[in-house]
Amino acid sequence: MHLKNQVNPHFFFNTLNNLYGLVAVNPKKAQELILKLSDMMRYSIYEGEKEIVLLKDEVDYLKNYIELHKMRYHKEISIDFKDQIDETFQVMPLLFIILLENAFKHGVENLRKDAFVNINVFTFENKIQFDIENNFDTSEVNEKVGIGLTNLKED
């Protein structure tokens, strides 16, 4: 329950504000991103209530999050997302979003240039491997562990 409630609502509001400005500049792109935001909200609300969801749907949710985040920044961000999954695998909903949010919050947002996020999701045998890597400003390192990672470890 804690994990499901952890998804950042500020992300949705910030995205709506960015979309507001984009509508005048690039209506076609704004329409595309509005659909992605709608899909994310629907997933968070309805799929987030379930005990388990398809890993494929979770991966799609992460990809939509990335696309919307890329819109927010006026800088070059290198994002490499690789997935090779068995589409029948199931996971708890919103399991990986905390890790992705942290990669943006503690890396991309604080860097002026050369920001990157690399994500790999693979299934093999009866396991899921999720790797995420980002760069960050070492002067911004915080030794305090946030509630999101604590909740993730508990679940």
C-alpha cells in the first residue's frame, strides 16, 4: 500500500503545466503526450489497485514516464531503455517507478549537461532482472535514505 501511494503526484501536475505551454508551440506533440499522461494516470489508478499486473504493462508505464519527463527538460538527456521480457511475467504494480523517479530526481534534474539514465529489464528462468544506472552531481549526495526506497525494500 505504501509503495502504491508513493508515486509522485507532483509529476502529474508539472506535466500538465508543461503540456499547457506545449499546446501553443507544438499541438501534435502535445496531443501525443496528453495520451501518454492519460495512459499513466489510468494505469496508476486502476492497475495500481491490483495485486499483480503484467510486467509488459509495467514496462509500458515506465516508458511513458520517460517520454513525459524528457518533455520537461530543456537539455539533452541520454536515455537507454532495453527490455527483453517474457510478456506473461507478472509483478506488483508500480514496483519499479520509485527507482526510475529517483534516477531523474537525483540525477537528471541536478545536472546541467551529460545527464543519462540506463535501464535494463530482462526475464530469465523464473526471475526478473531490473537494472538502473544514472549519473549525478557528487556534491548533491545525500546519505539519508528516502521513504520510497524503504517502502520498496519492505514490499
